[in-house]
Amino acid sequence: MPEIGEIARLVHYLRKHLVGKVIKSVKVQEDNIVYGKAGTTAVEFQKAMTGKRVLEAQQQGKYFWLIMSSPPHPLFHAGMTGWVRFSSDDTSFYKPIKKEDNEWPPKFWKFILVTDEQPPCEAAFIDPRRLGRIRLLDCAGEKMRQTPPLSENGPDPVLDKHILTREWFADKLRRKKVPVKAFLLDQANISGVGNWVGYDTDLRPTIPDVLSDDGRVCVNRDEILWNSRIHPEQYTNSLSDEQLHRLHRSLMQVCEIAVSTLADSDQFPEDWLMKYRWGKGKKKNQLPTGEKITYVKVGGRTSAVVPSLQKKTGPVAGDVEGYGDTNETKNEDSDNANGSEGDESKVKQKRKRQDGSEGTETDEQNASSKKGRNKRIKAEERVVKNKKTTSLEKDLRQGGEAKSSTSKGPGRKKGSKSTAEAAANEKTASSSRRRSARISSRPSK
């Protein structure tokens, strides 16, 4: 996912090629996810952009936007694979685009802005996985950051240094009890810090676990924890004053370098962890000094860790892969083991709690964490359903046994049917005898 450094790179090229230019025409392709989930349509976007002048391009964390000559203004989130390509320039970070992929218009484009200059410059927003979002905000350009969803996100480490002070940061961490990695990833706390994601040369996503040796990436969160020598699983409220100081300093420095270099990893410091972490599953996944690099999951996200240097100095997340399981959740699991009554409501309550705690990037949140939570919830719902089915089958079996025992059990004598028939026959025979006696007693004629 493009993070604070990669978005700074996009803004750099938007300023270079679009700011000051008039958008002569807009080509669009309708997408009910990229546009629709953000509350707009491709046609509305086309109408809002055509004929207007681009005054400025700005960013906050993982969001970027254009300030037009009049509202509404377009706001973008790149999601996992979103990017902006230009017909006259190469914006790919780390290495050039392959010649065979240098076609125009590019694959997976959602819109293309065409300027009125000669020759015209075209800017295309692409998104192979359709996790990006395109919005229109009807507000004054200077009020963009005071308007949702930007206003719901935390301060930007580069733009808002006056807010993100050491005191503010320490107080924020002490008031929460979450793994420090999860804190950094939550955009409601701090804007722009993300998990590591690799892209190949044509900007299609590469799975980090099998990333090729020449793949490169900006690694904000892991780099922040590595430089501060803090383990990603440790709870935020257990960090010492010295650890909080190191973490704040590392956060500010790593983000500043990522933005100032426009996410060019060739300019990153040689002692950064990302220079050595790509040997996962191979013998070379270690530092030049010999320390081993391992990989753990917190909240469904993989982290590169050097255990010998990033030591746990306090309480850590009990369930590494299932971050978010609290004592309350464990009690629910205990209740599920004892009976199914109320299980369904508890699952719904848990879903509601988790949906409400996803942060302010509901649509743009890294899909893997959300996918992991949904899998756990679905698994719990299957357990509840299976237990209900088992309980119903048990009740049916017990009902069948009770019915069988009623027809064959001691409550009804085995020869009851024969006794009734004998009584009926005796009654018939008695009536016949009385009739015969009456006939024999009559005088003969």
C-alpha cells in the first residue's frame, strides 16, 4: 500500500504536471466500488473536473487531493494498488516501468485527465485491485483537512509537527492498551504510517512473502520500531519514558526521510532494516552483524523483527495473530463451550464492536486485517450454527425416543389390545344369551 512517502511522490508529480493547468477533458470508466463506495460516480467526477484549473495538490498521510478553481474538489486514497501515471513522465518509484508495459492508456485506469496545453499531458489513476477511493468534497479548498474523512484521521508526522509533539505522543500511547504496531497502523492515531507492501515495475502488487530480490519498498512501521528497538507486540501502556522518547524520534525521522526522498529507497540510510529483510525463507535473512531477522504477525500483519535487539520489556499481545482478543472475548469463548444460548447475539455484538473500531479508513483499511477479522467472526458464527444444529438433532432424537417409549414402554401393557377385543366379544355373547332366553320363555302357539 502506498504510504506517506509514496503519496508524497505522487503529489510531487501532480504539482509538476497538473498544477496551473486547465483540465480540457476527462475520460472515465464507471466503477461502483472505487467511485461508488466513496459516494460518487464516474459521471459526477467527470462533470466536476472538466474545464477547471488545478490550483494545488496536497496530501495528509495516505490521502492526496487537488484544489480546483471551484468546488467540489477531488480527494483520493490509493488503497493497496492505486497510483497515478502520466503520459509524458515516469512516476514509478524505485525503478522504471518495463517497456512492454509502457502502453497508453495504461491497464486498470479509472479516469484520465487531459490538459489544454500542447502537446497535452494526460494523467491516469490506475487501481488493479479496486481498493482505492475517489471522492468529491464540496467545501472550500482551505477547509479540506477540516472535512471528513480527513478530519477523522490523526496528525501527519511531517505536516503537523506542532501537534505531534513528544508529550502528545506519549500521552496518546499511555491511554491505550494495544500492541505498539497496531497503534502505529491506526490512521485515527497518526496519518501515513502503514504496513509493508511490495510493487513490481508495472506497479502490480507483489506478495511480500515471495518478493523478488530486486523488489523494493518503503517500510514505515517496521522501520520505526526497528530504529527505536521496540518489539511490535509490546503493549503501548507498558513502554518506559525512554522507549517513548526513542519511538517518537524514530517516527518523525523515518517519515521525514521517506517524504524528503520521495520514497526512493536508494537514498535510505544503510542501517535501515528494509535493506536486509527481503531474505525471508532464505539463509540471508539476517543483518551484516549476524543478528537473525524473524517474522511475526500482529493483527494479521507480518512484521520483520530482530529479537536479539528488539526485546520485549513488558506485557505483550497474548494472541499474536488474533490481536484484539481480550478477556471479554475469552469469556465469550468459554460461554460458547458451555451452551449455545445467547451465542448469536454475542457474535453480533462482537461484530458491531469490531466494525466500530476499524478507524477512519473503513473503505481504505488494509484489506488483510479486515479480512482476518471477518474470517474469525465467520468461524465463530459457524461454531454457533453447528452447535444449534447439533442441539436440534439431539432434541429430535430425544423426542423420537420418548414417542417410541410411549408406544412400547411399561405405561401401556403389552396385551392391552387383546383384552379390549375379548371384552367386546364377551359383551356380544352376553347379548346373544339374553335374546335366546327371551325367545325360549315365550309360550308356543
